[in-house]
Amino acid sequence: MVKKLTKHGNSLALVIDRPILDLLKIDPETPLEISTDGRQLIVAPANKSGRRKKFEAAQESAHKRYGKAFRKLAE
């Protein structure tokens, strides 16, 4: 598939067609990793690191355990 870049303010944007987004399970909230091998641009959904997964699990656990206290502190 050949695509052209689209002007977006002072930048250029690459519009990705819906079938490709669906195939890769990418939505507007999906973080993307952009890299290059010096010749090609590679765009892929970012993989969550093990450290990030552990952090999110700890955050969820703390929220379940202390959620009411957090809400009271926020007031």
C-alpha cells in the first residue's frame, strides 16, 4: 500500500486505514512505538514492559484495598 503524508498544522501526518487499525487492535488510546532501521519507519503497538505491568497491578491492588481512604483524602 502506498500512502502520502497529510499536512496537519506545522507537521505531517500518516493516516492509517481502519482495516489495518482493526487488524492490529489499535484505537485512539493505544500507545504506539515508532522506530526506524535507518531506511524504514516502523509503527507498532507499544508492548507494556514487565515493570509497567507490575506497577499497574500494585496500583489496582492499592485502589481495591485503600480506595475509600484515597477518596476521603481527596476531599
